Amino acid sequence: MLTIRLYGDPILRRKAAPIGAVTDELRSLADGMIEAMQVEDGVGLSAPQVGVLGRLIVATPDPEDLDSEPVPLVNPVVERAQGEWTEEEGCLSLPDVYAEVTRPETVDVRALDMDGKDMSFAANGWFARVILHEIDHLNGVLFIDHLSSAERGRLRGQLERITRRARETMEGQG
Ligand SMILES: [Zn+2]
């Protein structure tokens, strides 16, 4: 089982590199990410969150629907974004931290699928939000970076606790 890195782990602040080829190794990483995400009841996950600095994300098209199959996206890019809406977000690297984030409502996305083929599609609402959140991770950006400093201040105690946990986990791994 892949371990999800917590806020405070420096890997979450690094930029992930483009993926050159979709290999069996990458496909099994995507499977492992989906598994780790579902165990934690998440709706999206990025490779840096499991310690891999490659541009791979998994996102659930309809987070409200339990049968909605998560989609892996390689080198995802948002080509167009429209509209704006605000909703409460969380992150598996920031357990129990929730805050309202404003993001585009509709996005046109281009990516490679797990066969290495080009694909583009439009995503709306939660699917768009999850994709944008996960692409942020590929650039070392976390959802709390979108908040005002007052709001981040409100979360400071929680963030410090998670940072301590991250440090203990990293020390535990030697
Ligand atoms: Zn996240």
C-alpha cells in the first residue's frame, strides 16, 4: 500500500516532471494511487502525494456516485477555464482541514490516458475542481495556498499538528 505524504513533507512543495512514456510501472502506480485514495475515501490524488515527482493524477468524475470509476490522467493540462464557484475542499495530505476555495466551474483538459494516447474532454463542477486541485499538487501548490492569510491563520494550529505528524513519520522511515 502506498503511503500518503502529509503537509510538512517537502516533496509536496516540489514541481513534478512530465512523464515521458506510459509504462506498466506507471499503470501499476496509478492502480496503487486509486487504491490508496479509496481506502481514505478521497476523490482525487496526485503522484507527489505518494512520493513520486511525476505528472500523474487520479480523479473521480462524480464524487457523489460510489460507482464512479476514478480516471488516471498523465501530464494533464487545463487548456481553457470558465466560470467560478466556491465550495469547501479538503486534501488527503491535510487530514481534517477544510476550507472554501474558489475555482473555475468548467475546464477543458488535455492529457494522456493509460495507453499513452492523447485525450481531451470538458469537465464540470466537482470533476473540474478535483482535476484543478490535483494539477495544483503537480506544481507544489496546496489548496490552502488559495486562502486569505486570515483564513490560513485560523487553520494554523491544525497545520502545525499535521507538520509534526509528517516529521515523526519521516523520522520513523529513517
Ligand atoms: Zn490534495
